[in-house]
Amino acid sequence: MKTKWDRREFLKTASAATLSALAAGAPLSGLLTSCSRDKNQKVLESEAVKNKIAQSKADTVILLWMAGGMAHTDTFDPKRYTPYEKGMDSNRVLSTFKSVPTVLDDIHFSEGLESIGKVIDKGTLIRSYVAADLGFILHSRHQYHWHTCYEPPQSVAAPHLGAWIAKELGPKNPVIPAFIDIGQRLTLGEGEELKAFHTSGFLGNEFGPFMIEDPTSGLDSVKPPVGMSYKRFERRNQLYNELISQSAFGEFGSDYQKESLKRAMEQSYMLLNSPEAKAFDLSTEPKEVYNIYNTGKFGLGCLLARRLTEKGARFISVTTEYVPFLGWDTHENGHTRAADMKKQIDGPVAQLIKDLDKTGHLDRTIVILASEFSRDMMLEGRPGAEVKHQVEQPTIINDIKNYGMHRHFTDGCSILMFGGGLKKGNVYGRTADERPCKTVEKPIKIDQIHQTIYHALGIAEDALAIIEERPFYTTPDGLGKPVMELFA
């Protein structure tokens, strides 16, 4: 057995397994659709992309991700309200909040969402999203499906929605990363599963997310660490490039992979030295506006998303952050947890829409608010595809912790969509008024959501990459279709 290794042999051996996976998943760059074979600046100049943008209804996407399973009956699709009483029958409870009027006639939201209710006339409310049946329900599995449009597991790493958009359209502003993710840590429970879809998959590093865990420290993401001069940072960057070139990746990685990594590093370095980096500094925001957004990480993430949109971002995801049994993951204390989450999202989401509308950016920006699935007090899964219960719900409620939506429900979910040529003041689909509160009109699935977004951006329905000698489409088999009824 060899006990001594030189530096070159160690680097080669340590990354061999990773390289094997990368080599298998490297797309044939000559067969990639649209822009991924060109450098970012060339992408912006390409006639194909210019034509797509000219015909599109939007050029920026903001995804507001309600991670953990947001109950439709306690948010944007309220049903009969049953207040808490000790000794109450669980089966009686459909909504644990009163319904409140919105700016739209006869359309109500759940109590605590009054601010969003005042701006829904600027967007579309979808009440009939149906999540997939994926067996035993896991958040990471359904989040993977929502963000990539592919059911796990896959033989290759499926790209995130934001990565496809980055690849097809390139950066709107060459200095601002085309795909930015705000608010999700990857160092907690289910971290590896979360990493699985926070990625560009086989498309390459240049289309992957620029991760900002905390919007209050966003500026730290685009400047050298404290105590490090720019000159020292430049030397470290040069040494890093040398290390990569001498590693197994540099020796055995495909030209496509090496070029992709190089472009990703170049773009990060370009941002570091640009005036646009100031957009990450939230301290420059007027105090009265900052205070509206300042409900926590998610609220300030919405503020950062607005500032980056104004500087030319292409795709931004802002998440309430998935942490098992916290946030929208209401396995107990469902009512009190949902009340707290509404306080975090109501003001910031409404202010984001108002700010974008005021500056004219909403016309060309799609804002989506969505979650991986909904919740119900009694049913796990959906009628006809019920799965093993993960939460014990007593028939008689004697403790406030059992009052709320605790089980995963996949047959009726709410999504909000604003801007990007979508209808204003529109309500699409309907769920039943009695349990099970499932979709009964105009069901819509994830491939339709993705293709509706792609259509607004001017991305072709049959956009694809060739991977492992077979076509891999933005939606499975290239069969997804946009819901044209959602557009004005």
C-alpha cells in the first residue's frame, strides 16, 4: 500500500470520483440550444437571443419560495373558519383563520395577508396547482420536482429552472450573475437533498446559482474577506486557478466543464470590481422603505431582489428557507406557525410588487409566489393516493398545538403570479369548499407552470440539451405547454 503521496497525485486521486460523474454528465456543447456555447458577453450580442427577447413578455423572474408546504386553506384559498375550542372535532376544521376581503370583488384571502390582498389586482391567483404523487412525501423530493420539473431520482443532475433561464438567455447585465439564490442555507437538515436542486446540473458552473445565505450580509458575498486587501485577493484568485489547472479536474475535465468554471470565476471577479456591487448593500436603502421589508431574512431578501432587479438581474429566488419542522413545515403548532409566517411575508411581498410597479419594472418581471405542496389537518397526500401519515392528529383537539394544517396535501395548492404579460386581477382554477379541499376546476401541473414562465421569457417549448446522447428538455420529453389563458 502506498503511504506517501505527492501533491499532484493527491489532487488527482481525491477528485477522481467527482470527475467520473462530471464526465458522464457533460453535455455536448455543440448540440446545446441557444446560448450556452458562447461567452456571456457574446450571448448578449447574439441575434437569436435578441429576437427571443424582442418577442418576449418578460426578461426577469423573481421566485418567492414558501419552503416547507404552505397550506392553501390558511393563506390564499380560505374555507369555512372554525375558531379554536378545547375539545373540538378535528374533522370540522377547514381553515384556522378568518377570511378577509381583497381588492378583488368576492375574492378573499386568509387573515394576516391583507397587504398582499391589496395588490392582487396587479396579478393572477392560481388556486388549482396539483403537486405530483411521489410516494412517501418528502419536502426535498417535492422541492426538487418543483424547481427542476423532473421527478427524482434522475440518471443525470437535472438543472434548476433558474439555470435553464440563465443558459437560454444569459445575464441581462453581464456583471450581475444570471441566477441568484437568496436565503437558503445548505448546512442543515436535509442539506445534501437541498443541494441536489440548488444547481445548474449538467449545464455547467457558469449557469449555477450565486448563493447568498443572508441578505443582510449580501455585500460580503461580493468583496474580499475582512482584513484581506484587493491585491492579496487577486493573488489568491490566481493561485486558485493554478490549483484547478494542476488538479485532476484540470487534467481530465472536459473543455466544456473547464470553460464553464472559468467563466463562472470571471463573472464573480467582474462583479467584485463593479459599481453594481453596491446593490448588495441594504444599508443605503431609505429607512422608511427598509423598515417595511425588515420582517426577517425573507423580507430583506425581497428588498435585495428588488434592488438586483433594478440592476439587471435575470433570475432571483428568495426563500423563507426550508428547515425541517420550522417555518411553513407546520407539523405541529400549525396555526401559530402560519400566523408568524404571514407576518414575515405579507408586508415585504406587497411592497415588492408596489415598488416594481412604481418603477415600471413589473411589466417585464414575473414574480411568482409558490410552495412545494399544501397542507390539510386530516389527509396526507390526496384522495385516491393517500400515503402514510407522518403526523398524529387526534380526533378531538385539546391542545392548541394540534390546531392547524399539519399533514402534507398535494391536490390543491395556491400560486401567485404577477407581471410578465400575465392577466391582472385574474383567478384561475378552484378547489372544493369541503374536505378534501381538492382541485375541482382547471388543474395545473408543474410542467405547465415552467412552460408558462418560459413562454413569457421567449424561451422555446422544445429547448433542450443533448446529454448522454439523448435529448434532455426543459420539461419532461418536451411535452409541457404554457397555459395561455393566464396571459392578457
